[in-house]
Amino acid sequence: MLNLAALPNITTRTMFSALTATALFSVASLSNAALFNENLPTDKDAEFSVGVNVMAVNSAYDLEDNTEVRVLPGAFYDNNRVYLRGAQAGVYAINDGVNQLSAYAKLAGSEFDPDDANGALQGLDERKASAEAGLSYQRRTPIGGFRAQIGTDVLDRSGGNTARLTYLARITNDKLTVYPSIGFEYHDADYNEYYYGVSEKESAETGVAAYKSNSSLNPYVNISANYDFNKRWAGFANQSLSYVPNEQYDSPMVDSRTESTTTLGLLYKF
């Protein structure tokens, strides 16, 4: 029997990363099996788009101004082998037109700046955004797409793991394409403890009540739209809304039941 006590230096993140890599290698080796069709050929004519996004982030944290405006670059590309989607990049192990299995990396996590917080919360430690890596599987069906993802914090800010289950649809009308989606996002206790927990030390120094969080399930909805002005220029818009469950809302750092992000962007296609 394996004695986990004999492995004190192996973190949950390290073990998860190893299992993710093993799973991807194992499934990739089945890409030519009867379960899947042959992968799509590399699209040598795939378009590469770059642009700029203006984001209005409405945080659930108790801040002096809950809305923060950010300006970020964005890039989009997909040649059936690798892809870029805004702040996410990935490599396909399987992509046969119906099934897509990929390894991905993306920006993830929340941001809490004590300087922007209200009252005694200004004495808490900063919480930083991180980078997430994991596996994504999507199945296309006549009624839409179903995507499952599992990821881990590779920068070890929280050391936490996340998972998502999403239904996606696509509606096209001439130059306008709309992508509505709905789903659930799972955050484990380590993730929530970093972003929403208040340690005994922080409590003693600030008077803010100590808080220890558990894992949570966050429902969310999202709608994206892309409009092609011409062959080179396109506009992009996105609206997301996430419900904050009790495991996060009960934190003294939080004062809202929802988080939302509104994004407007302009893309140039090469």
C-alpha cells in the first residue's frame, strides 16, 4: 500500500499536474482508435487575429469601487492543431470535428488589492491572479456543444484546482455570430481559502473576522458576439455573470452575490 505520509514534499498541485499530463498522453495515444475519427488536417489558411479589449470587471469583493476597467491585448487563432482564444492557449490531442481534447493554459483567479478595499479590509494581504493549466474536452452535437475542463493553479498562488462543465450554442446571421453558454464552475477548498479566507493572523491584526472556506459550485451564464465589419476588421463583445455561493459570500471580504465582466473589443485579421 502506498503511504502518503512518506511523500511530504509532493503537493496537491504537483500530483494533479502529473496526473493531467499522464491522462493527456494516454488519451492522445487513442486518437486513432475506433472511438474517434481521424483528426482534422492542419488548416494552413487559418486566420490570425489580434486586437485590444476593454473590460469592466464588477467584483464581489467589498471594495470602494466594485467596478474596475482594464485594457488588455487579445489574440485568436485555430489551425486544428493549436489555438489561441484571448487569454487562453492550447494544443489539441484529439480534434476530429466532433471531439476535441486539448491541454490548455490561461490566466485565472481573482484579484484583491487591499488599497481598494473598504474599512478594516485594507489591512488584509493581497490576493493575486494566477495561471491555470489543465485538460479540456468538448463534444459537438446537433443541439450544441458540451465542454468539460479541469485545471490547477500552476503558479501555486492558491494551490487550488478548478473544474467547469459548460453547454455552448452558436447562432449565425450573416456577419453576426452569437455564442451563448451556461454552466457550473467548481472551486476546491484551497482555491477558496486563498481568495476568500481570512487567516487568524490577519484577523488579529485587522479585527476582521477569521474565515475558513470550503469548496464551492458557482453557476454562470455567458454570451459572446462577433461582428465582421469587413474582411480585416471585426468587433467583439462579451458579457458574463456568475453567482457567488455561500462558501464565498459568507467571507467578510465579499459583499455581493454576483460577479460580472463586460468586454468590448476590436480585432484585426491577418
